[in-house]
Amino acid sequence: MRTANQIQSKMNELTLQRRSLMSRLAPLPQDSPQRASLDTQLSRLDDMILMLEWVLDAPVGKYHA
């Protein structure tokens, strides 16, 4: 099991990767073949960040216990 600090550190790392991807994506034309690949990577990063956020803020209660 990872600690909250390790999870937060990984989230920060992924957020930096996301910013880098966004800056590479911005100048590309809409119909660029590279854009599809970068969009896929961006979507995957967003999913990973969301999952880590969920782990940090895990739901509590009888249903989730």
C-alpha cells in the first residue's frame, strides 16, 4: 500500500507530464496525425490522475466498507 505522500508525488509527476503534453499539443493543427496520439496519451494521463485522486479521497461509509 502506498502512502498519501507517495500518491501525491505521483499525481504531481503526472500533472507535469500532462502540462508538457498540452504544450506539445497546442501548436499542432487539428488534422495532424500526431494530434491523435497525443490526445490518447492525454486521455490516459487524465484517467490515471483521476484514479489517484479517488484513492486519496476514497469514499467512506457502509456501502464502501
